[in-house]
Amino acid sequence: MNKEQKKALLALKTAKGQIDASINMLEEGRYCVDVSNQIIAAQGLLKKANLLILKQHMNHCVHEAFVEDKGSEKIDEIIDILSKVIGK
């Protein structure tokens, strides 16, 4: 596991904790704004983890594909991912 993957794993585990906390807060009837802030924090960590994973993919898999003259396939993958992130 490389540096980006380790950071992504930590962010995902932290987000998991925040999601669990959000669930508990809802079950306890906590103030809606507090629950919303907890959810926003989890979303931020999920975005961070995704960015780290994509960075790792670009630095390793995409780079290797270009070396092997198969870069266009990886570009299509990245465009597909970006369209999901952007929402188009």
C-alpha cells in the first residue's frame, strides 16, 4: 500500500466513524443542523479519499499505460470518473 492509499484508507475510516455518529445522532433525536454538519464532514472526507485514490491511479496506472502505449483507455476511464464526480 502506497502513501496515497494509506491516507485514503485513514480518510475512509474516519468518514465511516462520522457516518456512524450521524446515524446515532439521528436515532437520539439530535439537532438537525448538528447532524447535517456531521454528514458534511463525512462527505468532505469521502471526496478527499477519492481524490487520493485518483491521484494514485494517475501516478501509477495511467502513467504505466502511457509507457505501454495504452493511454487512451485510461483517459476514457478518467473521463468517466470525472463525469460522475461533476454529475453529468
